[in-house]
Amino acid sequence: MDKTQHVVPHNGNWAVKGEHNAKVTKTFSRKSDATDFGRKIARNQESELVIHNRNGQISHKDSHGNDPFPPKG
């Protein structure tokens, strides 16, 4: 099952959180560490990684899934 991972600000730190999960998977003091951890999970699950800014807006997305080529649409 596709499980998008999000890197989000969390209580002054950074956290990796699975989409629709109530709790964070893990917290980090540095955004880069959270991004690396989230990317490993997304690669393992062949899902998406969504990286947010400090204000919560999406800054970057990475796809680690089985994207169709050519894309639909």
C-alpha cells in the first residue's frame, strides 16, 4: 500500500510522519536528518516523500514509487 511520508516541523524540531498517521514516526533536530530518514522509508515502501518548510507549506516532493512512463493524462 502506498504510504506517503512527510517531513514536517514539530515542536521546534523536524519529524517524519506517515500520511494520515496521528503520531510522528521519529523526530530530529535537523531537517536534513529528517529528510534522509524519510527518504529511506519512502524508497523502502516505494512511495512519495513530501518535504515541508518551517511554516508548513510544501517545498519539495520526491517520488520513489512505480511511476508510469509515459505519465497518464
